[in-house]
Amino acid sequence: MTVYYQLMKSKKCWRCGKAFIDNDKKLKKTAHHAIPQFLRAKKNIVIPICLECHEEINRYFVKSIPQLKEVYNFMKHLKKFIDKYETKLSKYQIKKIDDVNNLNTLENE
């Protein structure tokens, strides 16, 4: 929250450096998320930029969003695969230990 407050206190656009003017549509202060919201970052930085720069940045990112979503989906599926693999591996290791214990028990009889 502190970072958001300090950044949003700025009186100039962080991209073009122009001063914000509330009653000028293009130079009105807006809050731009440094990490796209659909990525659901646990922490995000909000940067004060004018509406003109905000629209320009968003036009650029709209073109790249499909690729970002592909990367996000790939990472999500990779995490599921790793979690599933770790679960299977832990079951195998427990079974293997049980087999060794059974073997030791048979040897001692």
C-alpha cells in the first residue's frame, strides 16, 4: 500500500513526463498496473501515467496478451504436472521403504 501511495502522489506522467491536468482528457492521471491483472500477481505496482500513454501502452499489450496467456497457461499446467508427479513419487518412495522394512523383517525371522 505504501508503494502505491508514493507512486500515485506523482504530479507527472512516468512515461512522457508531462504534468497531469484533471480537466484535459489526454493528460488526466490514470493508474497503470505494471503486471497485467489477468496474471493475478500477489504484489503489483501501480504507476501514474496520463491517459494518452495508458491507451498507447494498452494497445501494445493487447497485441501481446495472447502470448502472455499462453505462457501463463503453460506455467499453470506445468505446476499441476509437477504436483502430480511429486505426489506419485512420494507414494512410490513410501512403498519402497515399506518393502525394505518387510524384507528386513523376513531376514530376521
